[in-house]
Amino acid sequence: MACCAFAIYLVSLVLWPLRRMLRLGREPQWQADPAVEWRPGAPATPRRPSVLRRALQTLLLALGGTAVLAGTAAVAAPQQARSLESAIHASICGELP
Amino acid sequence: MTAATLTFAPERLPETRGKTGPATARIQRRTWTIWLAMVAIGALPWGLGMAPGWQAAGLGLWLPGAGFLALGGWWSVLIVPTLVLFLASLVAWFWAGAVVAPVTVWLGAAAIAGSLAGSAPTWQGSPFVAAGLVAAVGLSFRARNRKAALAGAETARKREAFLPASLAEVSAMQAAQPDPAKRELTPDQIARLRYLLDRTLQPVESFDGFTIIDQFQPAALRYQINHMGFALAVAQANYLPSFAGYMRTAQRNLIAKYLDRRVWDYWVLESCWGHLNFTDWDPAARDNIMLTGWFGAHVGGYMLASGDTSYLEPGSLTFRLSDKRAWPHDFRTLIGSVNSNYETAEFGHYACEPNWIYPICNHYGMLSLTTHDALLGSDLVGRHLPAWLRGLETEFTDTAGSTVGLRSQYTGLPVPFPVGEAGYAFFENAFLPARARQQWAIARREIEPLLAQDDAGEWLAMPGEGLDAGNYRPGHGGMLSTLLVAAREFGDTRMADAALAALERVCMPAIDDGVHRYRKASNIANATAVLGALMETGDFGRTFTQGAPRTCLAGPKIEAAAYPDVLVARAWSNGTGLEAVFYPGKGEGVQTIPVSGLEPGRCYTASGAMDAEFVASPAGEATLRVRISGRTELVIEPA
């Protein structure tokens, strides 16, 4: 967890001004975490990605996904390209079913 | 233990602290050489009076976006969004190992500036402005580094002053190690353990109750799975070594979940944009210690705790991407990847994401080697620990004596954020106990000012709103649960109680249907808190170096118990008999308890069962009926 903590710390430093701006000076409000609230038998509550998270995902896609897809289309076999595209959707774009 | 052969003086900080290690120095020299070459190449079009497009592109090599300065006028303003985009690309590089991102932005901006230049003359003042900007950035970093170095030196001075006394306190205050034959989960601990069991006993393909945000950084499923596995292994090895049943199912389910491609196929992307490898995405080959090290320790810990060695079988840990693409692995090949990467690790440590070397992930890596040695009698720790420790002290120690959080393998540049000593301490207790004690001696002394007291007792008053790395939300759950684990490992009852009290105060504890959770903490923070709540002195290190007692693995064992109807609080064998404690999970009643590992045909007494005597089957099995009402003991002994 320690690496995780500072990884997030770094990103939070970069995003801190934006977070503060979006919060408009208000104190952060606690929101229930659907993962922790889950109980057996209850359907998992799908999460709505926040604006910030969507922005980050879009950024990642724009910077990495495009380059990778272009490179893969040129280099790899069609089967690998499909796997790659699927992997991008699973890891960045979509929720796990 | 091989670690004992290393010379390590816990009362002193490394003399190499704050100095540039040989590997770092070499890589940094290469980085500066490449940049100076870019500056020289970028200056050539100006010196040779080449076309404006070449001049703008050349200037763009000096600094991201500097090429736009050459266009003059309002075009020059484009340097600002370029620098912002470059910063974002650095985040992408850091976040997901996207090495191509900053390179693409830097060179792409230079190319765009060059193409926009056309035939109009360039602004002749632009090289001076660009040089000024570069100098300003450089001087600013230099001033910041100097300030940090001075502050670090002062911290180091204080640490060296208090270390001898603090080390003595760590020894004096350490609670005794528990008697392994007497351990029993309390109802509170069972309620906490059930948080994990509820999530791990659901179908393998289901991830309900897991945080799903991204699969790159700390909220990734893989880290949640590993930490849940660590907690279950500690419970298995120390409280329930003679119980298979739902504990085994839960742990095997977790390992099976990990093999789901949705958990590990981030590596496909990172291989492409980090290694430029578009064909072979084997997750247990080059780098990726965040998978091999963590998962290796997890699987190894499970095998040590349960005696189930099925993951030594070839192909038992197969990473299947599609019907046609799969990478068959097992525990040996997983650890083989860690071993081979360490063979060539210039820094003594190697990378998680392509390019980024995290010492903390290398602690998991060394822990995985520890489990391999314990299971198979190898000496991988002895083989790699000297270079690992040398790397830690020479390449990853800042002026304060703290471990540098991460370093870029390709540029040698550090990210100077001090990771807390407590986070490293309990890992090192498994393979480098002298340094582990030093890390905890530093951590506990520096955490001490946070101790607050009122009528309810002491608690850790954490400053600010905190940040839970497991769900990227405000909160102290991640930090407090890590402190709890570290304090428990070193038998520091005062700090452990204070951390637990703080969790109870600020993380919104809740108990529903007999399951305890912290609502204001992420899933991984909850899993870590369960681990800490179960632990006593030395449990973490002992679980990953010894596992379950041999008598328990060889003796009678409870094969099943209906979850959550039957909650097993204790299962212990002296090799011939069996002692167990049950609680009802749903209500009192008669339950069947199958037992294996008995001597075939032998008569046994069963105190606490409805049949006071029974004879084991030719297969050494028996099924007992037990009326479970409150705390219920079952004692099986040869008649």
C-alpha cells in the first residue's frame, strides 16, 4: 500500500488545483463506496465515473491508446489487434460486467 | 536465515544516503548527454541558417513546445498548452508506464512547430527566450533539491540521535509471541474476517464488493486480491491451520480471480506503450514485479499456510488472454521471473510498470522469494538480498535516510517523495529483520506526536483529510490500516491499539449481519485492516517464512463447514488429535463436520460432538454431528 499511497499522492499534487476549483471551497463530502457497501445477495451498484476520472481516462486513451492501436494495426496480426482493442476497453473504458 | 549473514547496523543510517548511486549516476549521465545532444542538434539549423521550419523544429528539441516561440507573435503562446500537455503525458507515463506519451508530446510539438513555420522568418529572439526558460526550470529544480537536501540532513541528524533509544524501546515494548497451540479468533475478529469471506466465496467470475476504477494504479483489482489473500493466509496459518473448508475455497477462489484476464490484461497495454512490444504480452517475463512479486508472495503464502501445493503443477497459474493466446505458468515460473529479473537488475531492484522502479514492490518481490525458499528449500533470498540491499542503500536512499519512492529506470531521475518507514517494516521482518526493526524504530518515533488521548484512551489523530489510495477518495483508512499491521508485527501494543482506535473513530465502522467493515475506507484498506486486526507479534513474517505448523498439516483436519452457518474460530492439531472452536453464523443448531487425516480404523473420542466416540473410516475420515450453540468446542483424541 505504501507505493500506492505515494503514487496517488503524486497524482493528487498534479490534480490538486483542479480538485479545489471544482469543489469551490466546500469541504469534501463523504460518499459511500459501493464496493464496501456491498453485501452478499445484493446487486453490485455500478459506479458512475466522476468528471475527473473520465478526463483522466480520456487523456490516457488519447495519449496511449491511439499510438498503441496505430502501432498494433501496422505490426500485429488481426487477432492480436482484436485482443488489444478488447483489452483497452476492459482496462480503461468499461466497467467489469 | 541468510539475511543474518548480512552486516547491517540498525542504529545507523546508511552512509550512502543522499548520494547518487553508481547505476543512477550512469543513467543520469546518459540522460543529460541525450538532452545536450538534442540541444546541439536543435541549434544546428540556426547556426547553419537553414529554413525557418527546421529552425522552429530544432528549437522544439530544447524544451517541449519551445518551437512555437520561433514562430513569434501569438503562436508563441502555444508553448503553454504544450507544457501542460507534457505534464499530463508525464502523468500518463507515471500512471500506466506509457513511455511513448512524453516522447510523443515533445517530438510531436517540435514537428508541428516546424510544419507551421512555413517560409516566414523566425523570431530571432526565440533561442534566447527558450534558453532562459530552460535555465529558469533548471535553477528552480536545483534550488528545490538543495532545500530538500538540507531538510533531509536535519531529519537524518534527528533520527541518528533517537535511533539507539527507539530501538531499545522497540525491543522492550515488544509483546511476546503468541503460543501457536492456543490461538483462537474472537467474535470480533470473525466478524472482520467475514468481510473477506463474503467477497471471496462468491463465484470466481464475480467481482461484487471489489473496487473497480482502473487497472493500472493502487485501486487495481490485483492489489485488492493480493492483500485479501495475505489476510486470509495469516488467518489460515495462525488460527485455522487444521481447517480446509471455506478457508481453502476462499483462497483458491482469489487465486483463480487473479487469473481472470480483466485483472492482468493491463500488461498488454503496458507492454505495447512501455516496451514497444506488440506481440508477446507474457505477464511473468520482463519487469511487472507488481504482478510477479505480489502474486508470487500471495500464492506462496497460501501454499505455506494451507499445505496445498497444487500451484507447483505446471500450468496451474495460466494467464489466458483468449482462446488462442495463453501463457502457462505456475509458482515456480512466477518466481522464476522475479529471479531472472534480479539477475540483471542494475539498480538491485527492477521495474513495475516499464521504466518505473518502486522499492516497495521490490519488497513484495523479495517476500515472494522468501516463500519460494520456505516451500522448496531454495536460497533465492541469499542469492539476491545482498545486491537488493546494496541497491536500496546506494540508489534509493535520500538525505533523510528514507527510501526514495520510485526512480525512473530510463532517466535515473527520482521522485523524491518519502514513503513511510512503517510501510516497509513489516515486509522486511520476513527477510531482513534487523533493518525491519530500524524502520519501525524510526516510524514509531515520528508517529508518536500524532498520539492523542481522551477518556476512551489513545488514538492516532491523523492530520488533514487524508487520501485512501484504494479508491482515490479522502480518508485515513489506508494509512491507519498499514500502521496497524506494522505495529502488530513488532508487538507494539500501544501503537497498534492507537491505530485501531483511530480506525474506529474516523473510518465509520459498521456491523451488518455479523460482518464488520469500515465504510469510510476502500476495499483494500478494509482488507489491510482485517490483516492487522488478526495479527499478533511476528505473524506476518512467520506466515511467509514458516506457514502453518507441521503438526497441523500432518494431523486431522476439518474438511468443510457450511458458511456462514458455521464459523470456525480455531482448528489446531498436535498431529494425532484435533481441537476446534465453532460459533453459529445464522443460528444455533446441529451441523455436520467432516474430518479427514485420521488414522484409518482407529477409535477416537469426540468431546463436544453428539457422538462421543467414533471409528475412522478406512480412508481416515469421519463425519461428526455437532450442536453449535454460542462458543462450541470440539476435541478429538485417539481413544
